[in-house]
Amino acid sequence: MKNIKIINKKSIGIFDSGIGGLTVVKEIMNLLPNENIVYLGDTARVPYGTKSKETIIKYSLENTKFLLNHNVKMIVVACNSASSYSIEPLKKILKKIPVIGVIEPGAKTVCEKTKTNIIGVIGTTATIKSNSYKKTILKYSKSKKVKIYSVACPLFVPLIEEGWMDKIYQEKYYQKLRLKRVDYENYYNRIINHEKILKYVASEYLSVLKQKNIDSLVLGCTHYPAIKKVLQDVVGKKVVLIDSAKETAKKVYEILKLKNWLNDSFKSGSIEYYVTDYPDKFKLVGSWLLQKNIKNVKKISL
Ligand code: DGL
């Protein structure tokens, strides 16, 4: 019994190549506010999506070892590129510690939501090349006629890491800080330009999918919710965007509940942030994405 209590208080370890995994952190914080979290963003080596399978597995193992040294009870691979290749290798080394990725939750959800069974998937080059979504959707789809069209969008992650995202993120964040538009007028004009350029890039990537009449689009990269509005504008209102962050959070809850490992503390959980480079940039861009002030970010080497 005593042992279970100690496990309950341990943290959930979450990693991504950069800020993308914060979209998953946000949902876990909403659903499980008492849980402690240790987040690692491998910002020195972002993007993962342009790297080979071997390199991505190597990075994932290193990230996991770091999190294990921080006393975690579970590992969440909040990165589609890493989830595409490293869940099985990680399961082998973790044994008693559960590990989940973001592919299964997203694939399951799109199978439930699609009505026409014509599905689009966007992600990094590594994720699309792995066919991880295709395989998982085929596993869960009830229709034998399901059609899946995939497109790699390698420019999105570097842009989002630079802070180019839907302008609503900065607007809401600065409102929370009680800043008025005039206080960041010059910067605001740049944000508007960023959104225009993002729309241009997205139109080029998504033009193929628009011709296929998809009814749902899987955001197969945890960075992409940062540009959800731009993507929705480009594909049109009728297409349902599937973001696996919420479903991943539900899966975390299910696993912890089943193991009786949920943190039963009345206090809000704590969160520690670690990055492998540029902590200040992570603090700023991450705060926009999370809509919360990220204060302490420690730079570490793996
Ligand atoms: N957010 C990650 C993903 O879901 C990583 C993208 C990258 O580093 O290329 O794939």
C-alpha cells in the first residue's frame, strides 16, 4: 500500500523535439490537474521529422533515460515522429513503466469521426514515411473502403518553433497579461504577416488533399494545433480537424486509473521544464502555446 502511494506522487514524463508536446501537456493539465509533470523539449536537435528512423530512436531513448532519472511513473511520447518509430524499442527497456505515444489516440479518433471514410493525414516527413497513421487507421477502421491521403509538411515545425502561429495565441496571451494592442503594435503587425505566410505555405501543402474531398484531417504532429485556424481556413469549415492531444490525455488517465497510480493530492500538480538549448525562446513561444506563463526552464545536456 505504502509503495502505491509513493508511485502516485511521481511525475508523468513527457517529451517532444521542442514546444509541440506542450499541446499534449495542456490537455493533461486540464484533465489531471493534480499530476506532477516533467517535460523535456529536445530543442538542440529539433526538428526530428527530417531525421532517419535510427536517429529518432536514439534520441527517444536518450530523452527517456533523462526522464527516468527524474523519477517518473509513466512516459508520454508527445511527438508523432518519435511515436512512429520508438514506442516498441521504448517498451522493451521500460518494462514496468507504461509508455504511450500519440498515433493510436489520433488514429482511433479519426475512425470514429469520419463519415465518408476519406481521410487526410499531415505530419512530418518521418511520420508520413513511416506509414504509422495509415497502418493504425486501417487497424481501427470499420470500413474496408477507407481511403487515406497523406502529405508531409516539413516547413511547419521550424516556423512554429520560431513562434509563427495562429495570431489568437499571442492575442489571448497578451490580454491575460493585461497588455493593450498599442503596447505591442509593431509586433502585432508582424504576427499578422506570419499568419499570411503560414496560410500561403499551408495552401501549397494541402492543395493535393483539397482535390480528394477529405472529410477529416489528422494533425499528425503535436506542433500543428498551433496553426489550427490557418489549417481550417485552408481546408474549409466542413473538414473536421483531428488533434490527438485530448485523446492522449484521456489515455494517460485510463492507464493511471487502471494501475491505481493517479495522484490523489489536493494540491495542483507541479511542472518542471527542461530543454537541450535556447531556454529563453522556449519560455516565450511555449507560453503563447500553453497560454500560461512558463517561468523556469532549465537547460540540460543529454
Ligand atoms: N512535434 C513533433 C511531431 O509530432 C516533432 C516534429 C519535429 O521535430 O519535426 O512529430
